[in-house]
Amino acid sequence: MKFIQITHAAIRARLCALLVALSGCPADPPVYIDFPDGGPCLSSVDPFGIPPTCTSGTMWTQGNFKDPRMRPGLACFSCHGASDMAPGFTLAGTIYPTAHEPDECNGGGAQMGQATVVIKDSTGMELTLAANTVGNFFWAADLMPPYTAKVVYQGCVRIMATPQMTGDCNSCHRQIGANGAPGRIVLP
């Protein structure tokens, strides 16, 4: 018989996610869970406790030059939403190593290219998006909200257990966070 150790926080998070799913209403604040997928993952450094800094030390400096690495950290739908300015996305955002990285800070180099974002929509369709070297990820085909999301990196997972109605991830996952988000989307 195999036993799994579950913390009170994990139980609370799963119960919150179940209540949200049953009620059809978004929870506030969002619930995040870190857990290993085959190995120890919890860092001794809390990514939400680090003061604002650009970890990579490099910034996007090309303005609106069309590039998949463009404008990390900014709300993608301000251009890639319902306008003719840029191709439309149904889901887009940026992953960072810490939670309070400034807008247009490049996400962290080659390690970001190893991170994936797994999205599950309300029909049960699951898709895996690879982050690029600045941490940007995006999707342009249809998805049916609400969505759940998780970041997978080196066998570790960070789950956002609260279903979301918008795919503009950076509109909430800002340097200081908005609408209950604690800051940036971060690696587990």
C-alpha cells in the first residue's frame, strides 16, 4: 500500500478548487500549489519574498519589433487581443524566476526554454505550451473558459488551482500582482 503525505495547505487548496468548480464563481485570492513530480522541488528561497529585481539583468529594448520574445511581462492582449495591431491570442503570458520582476525584463535565459505551461479548458482539452528564452508563452487557437493552469519545470509543478476566465495572464500576473494574483507567474 502506498501512502501520500498531504499538507493542510494542499488539502485547503484542493477543497477551494472543488468549491470554485461547483460554484462556477472565481475564488479570491487564487490558490497556488507547489509539488514535486518525482523529486524534491521546494527551494529554500521564496520567489515571492525577493524584492523587485530583473534577475536576468537584461531588458527588452526593441519596442514593438515583432518577435516572440517581445515585451515580456506586459499584458499581451493590449495588442494581441481584439485589435488589428497584432495577431490575436486566446492565451499568453510570461514566466519569471521571481515574482516581482519589472515589465520588459527578459525572463531568465535558457532555463526558461525548459519550462512549460499546461492549460486545461472547461471541455477537458489540455495543451502544453513551451516558454521561450524570455519566458513568453502564447496560444492563438480556441479554448473554452474557464481554464486551469500549471507551470512545469525540471520535474516540479506549480499549480494555479483557481479557474480563470481570461487568457491574458500578465493582466493579473504583474510585478505587484492584481486581482488576487501574488505577482508574476514563477517557476516552481
